[in-house]
Amino acid sequence: QVQLVESGGGLVQPGGSLRLSCAASGISGSSIGAMAWYRQAPGNRRELVAVDIRGGNINYAGFVKGRFTISTDNIKNTVYLQMNSLKPEDTAIYYCNARRITGSDIWGQGTQVTVSA
């Protein structure tokens, strides 16, 4: 069974840091074309946060540039999102995504990130 399992969410104060992890299982790393993080706040659409396209191309949404870093461990089939200088507006459910080279998507269950004093 193919699945993505996220961890690392929680409550953090403004200015703090969190590191999210997403482990892919049941799928060969060679069949994954990209791994990404999305987020969805209440009442908002799901939006792309960062994407790591296999082959070395990494892109970030403008609202996280300089604060978040995406990285991938290809041996462990795991993608990370290091989030620094967190703001209350970063509060959302964060979802891991893996896109197969065939174009189909796999989604994790989501992990809640809350930034509040």
C-alpha cells in the first residue's frame, strides 16, 4: 500500500521553528518525479509551499522564501520542511505530496501547524 506519513506539526510561538517530515512507503523512489509540501488554512484553498523536483530543481512560494527549506533524503524516501521565523499566518494544515513520473499524485493525511502566542 502506497502511503505518505507526515510528522512534526504542533504549536509554536511566533518566531519559532518546526521541522516537518514525510516518509513515503510502498513506492519506489525512482517512480517519484517530485515531492512537495502544500498547506491549507481554514476557509482557504490548498496552496503550494515548496517543491523539490527530482533532478535538483527546488521552488518556493513567495510567502516562505528565506524562511522555509525543503530537503529530500532519496535513500529514505523522505522529504522534510524546515520552517523558521514562523508567523501566525503560517497556521494551517500542511500536506505532503508525491507526484509520480506518470503524473498521478499521492497525498499524506496532513499535519496541523499552529503559530500562536
